[in-house]
Amino acid sequence: MMLVLLIATAVAAALLVELGLMVAREISEASRDGFQDERQMNGAFKPTSVNA
């Protein structure tokens, strides 16, 4: 009985770790996209600030 409980706990822990890694990957990709958008906006606004 204890062996079954240990195996079930290990499987649950592995699934939670995988879920955490997926969430972390999504957050890092979302933040990377945000930085790219900010760089594009900065590039778009630089010529107007130079001309001003």
C-alpha cells in the first residue's frame, strides 16, 4: 500500500513540475515578445524624436 502511495505521489509531483515548466516557458515567451514590441516601437519613434 505504501509503495502505491509513493508511486502515485511521484507521478503527481512529476506532472506538477511539467505544468510549472510549461507555465514558465509561456511567461518567458510572452515577456520576450513584449520586449520585441517595445524595441519596434522605440525604432518607430526614434526618427520623429530626431527630427523634432
